[in-house]
Amino acid sequence: MTPVLHVPAFEDNYIWLIRGAPGQVAIVDPGDAGPVLDFLARERLTPAAILCTHHHGDHVGGVQDLLRRHAIPVYGPARERIPGLTHPLAEGDRVRLPELALEFAVLDVPGHTHGHIAYYGAGMLFCGDTLFSAGCGRLFEGTAEEMYRSLTKLAALPPDTLVYCAHEYTAANLRFAIAVEPDNAEIRAYQREISERRARGEPSLPSTIGRERRINPFLRAAEASVRRAAERHGGRRLAENVNVFAELRRWKDDFRG
Ligand SMILES: [Zn+2]
């Protein structure tokens, strides 16, 4: 299995470092250069590439400072303004990183932002602010339809795919998931597991696609129990799964659990 290291940044961001042999890493969404440079020096690692999922500052804010120290390629969405971008990407493109013996497929996952992309390869998914464990990103630039289509695309990946989200939101997301599905025993078991892991100071991530399909309300709009909860909250019948998704997203936006 490819080792993936995490560098915490800001309040709750994770900057993922995908490790290849020998001592080389690809840096995913470096919102801040300081903690990454410290980590690279301490662990004697050399960066080989930067992979960006979308243009938000807490994902790209450290790119220029990293480039001042390391002349490395920057991969990112073609449809967004990414500092230092050398390899503009869209769905169908592949990222080949021979230094890391890794290759990723690029998926378009609009919704959180217009041009948001995800990287999928070697059994791993780096999905930025699109899919979180037990949650999903806010709709800052896209529509509910776009986000629902993007999440459906990610949910169709193999169940054992490791999901590396960009934020530690899992515990708060699980409180919402329980409000939606109070009778889902797996959500409660997962909540206990996560609170133990967090108490030990460990990240809750990675998750897996299979687990998310069982516990993440935003991937479960087709479930009768989730639809009923969304209809109760919205006070009206919801015709399509995407309407259920949109109601869940509105509900979560105001949820204080
Ligand atoms: Zn974002």
C-alpha cells in the first residue's frame, strides 16, 4: 500500500503527502507552505509534484512559497486559477508521477467550485472539498445537480478505495448523519470508533467509498429512510433523489448539532 502522510494545517485542514520510493512525495492541496516545509525537512523528504483539487486559498495558498524552494510541477484544474499551474487537467487526463511510481486518473467533480477535480489511482482518492467522511462540501459555485452528479461518480468507485478528504470534519458530520438516520447502527458504531481515534490524536481519515455509501447521508439520497427524513425537514414531497440531496444540503447548512 502506498504510504500517505498527513500534515495538519490551519484549524482542520489536512495536506496529504503521497510517498514514493525513495523519499519522494507528491503534495496534495498545500494551503500553507510552513508546516509542509518543516515536515519535509524533519522527515528528509523531497517533493516531486504538487496536486491541487480546487482554487480555494486553504488548498493553494502555500504553492508559491513551495515553488520558491523547489522547482516542481503543479497539477490542477484547467478551469480554475491555480498559482504556478504547469499541468492543467480535466476529466480523462492522467497524472503520471514516475518518481513515485504512481499514476492518477482525473475526475471532474464540480459543485463546491466550478472546476473542482479529484485524483484517483492506486486504490486512493484525493477529493479535496467534494466528499468528506459522512459529509460533502458546501455549494459555493455549483448547483445541487452538479454536486449530486459528482458525488454519485465518486460513490461508484470500488468500495475499498481509500478516501483522503481535505478536512477533519468527520465528528461534526456524524452528528448530522445521526439526525438524518437515527436508526442506522453503523453510523453510531463509526462515531464511537472516530471519537476514540480523535482522542488518541489520530486523523479520522482515510475513509473508504464502501463505508461512505453506508453512513454518508449525501450518498444515500436513494434510501427510503433518508428521503423520509429530508421530506420531514423540508415539509414537502421530494420527487427525485437530487431533490433529496438538495434538501439535505440546505438542512446541513443550518445544522447546529
Ligand atoms: Zn474549498
